[in-house]
Amino acid sequence: MAKLELEPGEENLGKWTMNYLPPGGGRYTGKLVVTDRRLLFDAKFDTSLGGVIDQLMNRYGDNGVLSIPKSEISSVKKKSSLTKKQAIVTLTDGQEHVFDYGALMSVDKVVAALQR
């Protein structure tokens, strides 16, 4: 896992292990870090069907780190159902980035940190 480096003076608001569903498809497991300036996601594994097949065939590479400045976030909302709890981040360009915490964990703290 890549080391998530904070910028000088940047405040860490929280860190969670979550699934990330990017706008282009896929499902990644990794660490979400929310700071007062940006959202960082360090993708560890692609858990989508295609990602699992690639891993089994040893064609899986490093996913790297997603970094989204908070100035590019237009809205954050939570979506809950019996089987999943999600924080949905919509950017100013309309892209939706979904962070899924599964069925048992609340996303309230994640949403609060993203909205701060």
C-alpha cells in the first residue's frame, strides 16, 4: 500500500477501510483518508469480477492513490439499505464516486468528515 502523505498543515479527519466504486466501473478495497483539504483513497485490491480474474492470472498491477481536492466536491450524500451503507461524492463535473462500507457499518462519520 502506498503511504498516504499529508501536506504541511493538513489535518487528518479520519481513516476507514472501505470499498470504492469509481465512475468508470470496478470495485476496489482500500483505505479512505479524509482531510480538511482532500479525499484520498489508497486502492489495495480490485474486487470486481474482472479484477479477481486478473489477480488470479498474475496480471494485477498497483492501483495507486486517488486524490480529490475538497474544492472539486459539489455534494456528499449517504445512501443506506439493508445490504449496504454508502457515501456518494459528486464532483463539480458531475462524476459520482461511491464509497461502500457494507451492511453493518454506518457511513455517518465518513459523510461528516467529507462535508467538513
